[in-house]
Amino acid sequence: MSEHSLTVSSTEADLKNVAFTTRLEDFINWGRKNSLWPLPFGTACCAIEYMATVGSHYDVSRFGAEVVRFSPRQADCLLVLGTVVEKMGPVLKQVYDQMLEPKWVIAVGVCASSGGFYRAYHVMQGIDNIIPVDVYVPGCPPTPEGIIFGMLKLQEKITKGGIVRARDRYKIAR
Amino acid sequence: MQETDTKLLASALPNLPAEIQTAILAVEEFKGETTITIRKENLRTVIQFLKTDPNFRFDVMMDLFAMDYLKYNSPQPERFAVVYYLVSLFQTRRVRIKVFVSEDELVVDSIHDLYKAANWFEREAWDLYGIVFNGHPNLVRILCHNEFVGHPLRKDYPSDQYQRLKSAVPSEGL
């Protein structure tokens, strides 16, 4: 920057060209919602649909959520894609617990949301029995558009939600 | 081709050793598939023979599962049956071995030492039907969780009876 520009007296109009004001909370949420790092917990056909969602045709990176991580410690959006049996429950819970705050969960497909058509001896009747869920995506399996819509809904939720602190989330979860 | 193959097996029967012949209760041919029902006591002898005899050489165990004939539409000798699918790569032929097991004595000899693949299949049959495999090194549940009570694929198990897992710790081992 030259010396000249520093000496120019800045009016309010000039300031609008170089800066804008916002609330810190909104600014943080804007960053969070546009850089979701998903962790796919894929157990069934919904995971195949998610592959299409990440692929170039549907391209979830348009919404900033393409950095798929396979370690819960590097992700903030847990996607449960498929049937979760009762025996798998503690594993899912452990994966969720290992994720750092802030974190969100999308239950993709009817199996993860409610057990789907499995009303038998083995399938958990919705993962919300063990972990809090932010967005439910219906479908068996949902289309890639459906999964993207779920992600957009989650972005909406993050925008509106304010900064939810860890202790509050646990209060909600219990 | 298929037809002559199965006839070959049927024609081989009279030439079998006496101990094998007495073990055989019935031989059925249906659409090119051979089913041999044998006595429970001679299971290991017959399978060992089929595996090692140079004319047969059934060297692969494709499948092992149990059946529950409780509500079957035609009467069967016993309530349960264990079925073995053997494949001979040498003959390019398959055979189905069937053993009936009574409800009062739900025990069959394990063949895990003849076919390593049988190990987990026998655990599965025990888990889902409650059939005990005598001599199995690790006969514990494989699919249902550790707190599960009963055997869910039995026909008298209510199809919608769901059992929650109380433990929050993932199961140890396989």
C-alpha cells in the first residue's frame, strides 16, 4: 500500500468498499456451513448413492462438503448411510463420540432414520436411539438430490442455530 | 451334460464302501441337483470320504446352514436339519448333504477341521437356530449381539421381537 492511500481520509462510503460488518456468531456459522467435512458411516445402499453425490455429476463440492474424511477426528458432519443393527450401535456411538465439536449428524435413508422396513430381531429402530440427529433424509435409498437437499437443510440449520456449545448439545442428547 | 453328471453320481452309489452306503438314507435328484440325506452319526465319515476319495474330491465347502421345518407344508423326519453344500473343482460338480436333527438332541458333529470355512458357518447356525456343533473350538454368537436371548431364525421366534443391546461398549473379538 502506498503512502498516498493511507493519508486519504476515509469516509463511511469508502469504508463500505473495503469492509463489512457482521456478528461474530454469523461469521463463524457462515464458515462452518460452507466447509462441512463429512464422515460417511456407510452400511448399505445409501452409501452407494452418496458415492454418486460426491462424484462429478452431482458434485457435492458445490456446497463445500466434498472433503470426505475417514477419521472421525477430522470430520464434523456424520452421515449415517444405511442400516444400523443393534450390534453396530456401540460402534456408531464410539465414532460419534470421537468427533470433535461442533458436530452434526445426518441420518440418510429410512433405515438410519427409523429402521425402515426392518422390523425384526436385529435392526435398531432409528439411530436417534443412541445419538442426536440433525437432519433426516427419507428414501430407500434417497436420490443424490435428496442427500444434497439434506445437506442444504443442515446448512440452513447451522445458519439459524447460533453457536451450540458442547455442553448444550449433550443436554439435548440426554 | 448336467443330467449325465448327476446320473454318474447315482450310478457310483452301489460301488461305495459299505459304511458310507449304510449312512445314506436317501438320494434325491431335482433339476440336476443332488441331495443326499445321511445319518447324523455318520456325518463326519461321509464328508471325510467325499472330501478325500480320489473319485469325488469334494474339496470346497460352499455353504452350511440350518433349517427349521416347524411350519413346513409337508411332514419331515425331524424339526431341524443342517445342510452342507460341497463343491468338487475336480469333477466340477456340487452336492448337497442333509442331516436331520431332532429338537431333543440338537447336536451335530463339527466339521471345522475338515473345512476351515465351516467354523463361522457353524457359529452362524448356532446363533440363529441354536444347533450345537460338537467339537467346535469357539461356539459363540457371530451375528447377534452378546446379550441376545434365543435364536431368532427359529420359526417359533416372533418375527418382530426386537432385543435392545444395553451395553454401550462395542463387542470384543469376532
